[in-house]
Amino acid sequence: MAMNSKNEWDGLKSNFPGNALYRGKILKFISIAYEKYLEHGGDEASLKYYDVVVEIDEAGKFVEILFALKIVDQAIKPTIDLMDIIGFTFDFGDGRLIDVATERR
């Protein structure tokens, strides 16, 4: 997806301005992504190892919520099984979940 310039608000990394309407929708998408993460075997304790990154395509049709693994102490990493990136893609208009993807480096 092509990205606009980076912006940060409330600790979230994003590629769109802090428009209040977008903020509300994005927070809803983040909430759904957290629920899906927990439904599919993730646990709340492991969420502390991820940054939340929000990306919207230039046309404004899709939003991607990414859980990107932070730098983890190499002594801890072998004891936990975490994906490097977990991505949830939503249709920005109707809010339906389109795709879930994971990546391990």
C-alpha cells in the first residue's frame, strides 16, 4: 500500500492526520484487531511486545492494523513464540475484516 507522510498521536504510529472522525473509526478497528488476536490464540500478556501501527491506503478504502514486534531482549525471545508482524486489513467504509496475515523473520 502506498503511504502518506508519517504522523503520531496518542502513541500510535499512523500515516494520516489526527482527524477526529478517523480517530474514532481507527480506534474501533484497533479494538476489533485486539479481539481477533485474542480469539486466535494470542494472550494479553504478549501484547506488551508489540507496537500498533495504522496504515490507510491513499484512496482511503482500506485500513491496516499492524502489531509490529518491538525489539525483544534476546534472552527472552526464545522463551516466547511471537510473530514479527500480525496484520489485520479492514474495509474502511463498511468495517468488515478482509484479511489477516502474519510474518516471521
